[in-house]
Amino acid sequence: MTSVPRIDFATVRRPRSPNTFLLAPDGVCQQAKVDHAAPVYPIKAAKLRQEFLSLVVPLARVSHSLADEGDLYDDFVARSAVFGFPDLVSVKFIDLPRGRSTLALYSRSVYGRSDLGVNRARSLGWIAKLNGVVKPVTA
């Protein structure tokens, strides 16, 4: 598989096919509809990234294809269990005021039109794992 361009969450445009999932805080994605609002965490973005990586990198069928510590940006390839089809997942960690942070995550299929909800389920599963380690702030 060839290298894919980094996602700019401000300008990302989604295809018409239903095989993507986008999670982001309000105001980050200016040209795409977000499927799910991103949680806010009581730690800085660099620490949030480390917690996320510690949960996702060891997962079966997931490879960490790009790590940019300085920009707090990561790309992953997640492969399906049966046929090994690749899905691409991009994540940007964002600092907020008062030592808080959030993230933007875009998961999309490389092949096919429908993913039967796999990108959504995987993404929300990863966020649930993260929420189990770092409790989001509620207010």
C-alpha cells in the first residue's frame, strides 16, 4: 500500500459512500459533517496521545504507519480479520485551555462502498478503551 497524505481535519471532505467515521470536537472540521463529538480529557494532548498509543498500538491487525510526536498526529492501518482489508485511521490530538485536550479521529475504508459499520464500531471501541483509562470531563 502506498503512502497516504496526512489528513487536515479543518479541510477534510468525506466521500458519499457510507464507509467512513469522523469524530471531532465542534469547530475543527469545517467542511465535513462529524458523526460523533469528541470527549474532552483533563490532561494535555501529548499525554492523551501517549495513553491512546499505549492502547491502540498493541492491538492485533493494527499497524502504526505514521507517528508525528511534534504535531501530535498519527496514522494507523487496521486490517479486517478474515480478508485483511485495510482501513485507514488518522488521529490528531488537540490541546485545549486549562490543561485539557481532545482529539479528532477519521477512520475510512480503502476498498468497497459499505463497511457494515466497522469504522464506527472500531473508532468508538478505541475511544471507550481510552475513556476507561482517562476519564473525560463532563462539564
